Amino acid sequence: MSGGGPASPGGAGVASPPGERRREPLAAGNPLQPIIKEAGEIHSRLLDHRPVIQGEIRYFIKEFEEKRGLRELRVLENLKHTVSETKEHSLPKCEQAMRDNLNETVKRLQTVNNRIRKLQEKEHEEKKGQFKKAQKLIALDIKRTSEKWSPL
């Protein structure tokens, strides 16, 4: 039935737009029912890819998580190996080298400290000597000055 008429067949009084077909409900005993059902199934299998895509997505996520977990596990194992190797081999070597170098550095610092102390003592003695010379010169100058000015 085409819907070009002024009233709908249901008697509701609503006109359907021109050129639009109305579907009439199929009767339960209609011989076209199984064909339509199979056409719908074929249509959903051929054109509706959602179930397949959802399955693929689930599979991808599962594989990704498993591979990621394995990759992270390998990274953690490598880190554990590196840390244990560092702890067992590199750290003792570094500690020993540090102790050796530290002892040598302490000896050098003590030597430098002794040299600086000797230099300071020498400077102090020189300044002391210069001070005594200056005192003697001042005393001599005072003595001379006082002899000039004394009324003898």
C-alpha cells in the first residue's frame, strides 16, 4: 500500500508524506517471515561487524597486557641483575678506590698543612725580627733625639 492518500489506513487521520512507503506488519503465518528472518541474519553477519570487532579488541587487549606484563617483568629482572651486580662487584671496588684515594688525600693535606704552618712560623719570626729591629731603631732615634735636646 502506498501512503500517498489523505488519511492513514489505521484511521488516525495523519497523512503520510508523499513518496514514503509504510510497512505493514507481517502476519505470523506469513510465508515470507523465515526469509526475512534469514535476510536479517545474513545482513547482520555481512554488514554488522561489531561482535567481530569487539572480539578482536578483547584479544588485542589481552595480548597487549600479557606482552606488556612480560616486557615489564624482563625489565625488572634486568634491573635486579644490574643492582645485584653493582652491589657485589662495582660497589666494593668503588669503596676500596675511595678509601685508597682518601688516605692518600689525607696524607697530602697533612703535608701541605705542615708546610703552611712552617711558613706561618717563619713569617711570624720575620715579623718579630722586623718588629725588634724597628723597636731598636725607634729607641736609638729617641736616644739621639733626646741627646740633641738635652741641656748638658
